[in-house]
Amino acid sequence: MRAVVQNDKSRASRRVSRASRATTVLAVAALAAGCAQGEDQSVRGAPGQQAPPARAVDGAAKAREARAALAAAAKRWKLDKVPLTAPAPPAKKPEIEAREGFEVDGQEEDGLPPVFTTVPTKEKVVFLTIDDGAEKDPAFLRMMSELKIPYTVFLTDEEIKDDYGYFKKMQGRGITLNNHTLSHPYLPGLSYEDQKREICGMQDVMEKHYGKRPVLFRPPYGNYNRDTLRAAKSCGIRYAPIWSEEVYVDHWEYREWDQDLHPGDIVLTHFRGEDDWDGTMTDMVRRFLDRITADGYAVARLEDYL
């Protein structure tokens, strides 16, 4: 009888052991299944490595595509080299003051817009600015868009009123449109009221056709007096940039004695074509970009530094 009882106990013990092992196997399987549901099984890295996020892969691909597109555009527009890309805009904007010798009486006391030719920066960047609006070359718009070149324009109503739409397209591509008076007069020869009419009148034109009253103003020919800056301030102008260099199709002109580029220089050109130049707007841009790229400069957006 004792032997029978012991056998029964042994069989019961084996049944408990098998049940325990089965329970353990089921628990491990459930745990594995739960882990599998909590992670993406479609991407695997090499052992000991983490697969890069899909966004990083997409970003790198887009960067390669952008570089390839820029290289193709440079070739298409017959540039010597691919233009350099400007660094990110400064987190802290530089302090803009009137250039020494370019101040007027009451400059600081009256808070008049500063006249300056260079933006304070150590970065090898220059700023392309284009005046008046006489030439309206569609190829110029395509070239600048394809090459991703920023620029700033100063418009005169007498030159743009035959085609406001051309500059609306320009504005739609991220270009800032600014004030260069109604009729491009020699401002110091006018009374304060007449100067104010020229500047504020152009502010009205800009607001009507482009939805904004600019804060940048360039006096025609770079000539101004105290009344000019007083009138400009009364019209909502904050800055009056002029230029350090002027570029044409066939040559450059320099303000400084060393006849060279400097970090932060403002470069002037005009909306002109073959009626005035021995070439086109795109010829001028090619000359400009080839020169600054060879010297290690990029074109930056002026408004990003003001």
C-alpha cells in the first residue's frame, strides 16, 4: 500500500512539473510577443548600431539633390564655379550706425536713419542691391531663382509703373522691395516738403502694389542732406544703405582706396540691359558671381543683418 501511495505522489509531482514548465514557456512567449508589438520590426541596424531616423535619411537625400541642382544651374548659366552658400544669419544682429563722415547734424539726437556702405560682420559675405527697375528681364528672375541668390531692390515709380507685376513676381520669390523715390531726383536740391513728397509718395506706391511700406530707402545717386533723412524718418524709414562697390557688365567701381572687396560690403548695380550696357542683366550677374566666388565670398540677404 505504501508503494502505491508513493507512485501516485510521484506521478502527481511529474504532472505539476510539466505544468510549471508549460506555464513558463507561455509566459516567455507572451513577453516576446509584447516586445515585438512595441517596436518597429521593419528597420534593423548592424549589430551594436542604431538605424538612422527616416527623417535624417530624407534630409541628407534632399541636401544632395539641392547641391546637384545648384551645380546644374551654375553650369546652365555658364558660371566658372558653383556660388558659395552664405552662413546662417547672425543670432544677434549687428549694430548699424552711420558711417563716419556720412553723418548729418542731429544724426544721433534726432534718431535719423543711418547712411552706411558696409554691414559690420567678420563673415565673408557681400550684399547685392539693385536700383530703379528700368529693365525687366525674365531671364534674370529665372537665373537668380535657380542659383538661390538673395538680393535687395530699391525701386523708383517712374521706372516700374509700366509693369508693377514684374516686381510682384520678384516679391513672390522672397525678394524685399524698397524705396528709391518716385522720380529719382537730386534730393538735396529740393525743399524738405518736396523731398518728403518723393519719399512718402513712394511709400504709398509700395503699399498699394506690394502690400508693405519699406523700412529701407536709398537716396538717388547716393546724395542726401539732413532734410532727406528727416523726411525719410517721417515716412517710416529706418535705414539708408548706399554702397561700397558698383558692378557693371564690363567692370567694377570701388569706393575704397584698396579697390577690393571686404566682409559685409554692399554692392550696387542697376536694372539695365543691352540698351544701356554691352550685355544683359544675366551677363552682369555672371560677372558679379564669378568675381566674388573666386575671392571666397558668398551673397547674403541684407535684411537678415538689419
